[in-house]
Amino acid sequence: MISTGQLIFALCFVVAFVIVMIFSYRKDKRLHKKHYKNSFWILVGFLVFVGALLLIKWYLK
């Protein structure tokens, strides 16, 4: 079982990790907009590709 100390540590770790991630993202937000301008289309293409693979799998079953 998980002890109370472990639960408190996990909660503090998650809170600190989320705070650091938010701070880091805000710090690099301008750079992300400059260098990763059209990366959304890569995600869309990847999802379409995975969807096509799933459709082919279900069709051939």
C-alpha cells in the first residue's frame, strides 16, 4: 500500500512539476510560434494516417 508520506510526496511532486512546465512553456512561447509555425498540419496528417490504418485493418478483417 501507499503510505501517507508517499502520497504527500507524489502530490507535491505533481504540483511542482506542473508549475515548472507552465513556467517553461510561457518562457519559450515566442520561440515556439516562430520555429513551429505549421506543426499542427503534421499532427493532422499523422492522425489521418493512423485512422487510415485502422480503417484498412477493420476492412480486411
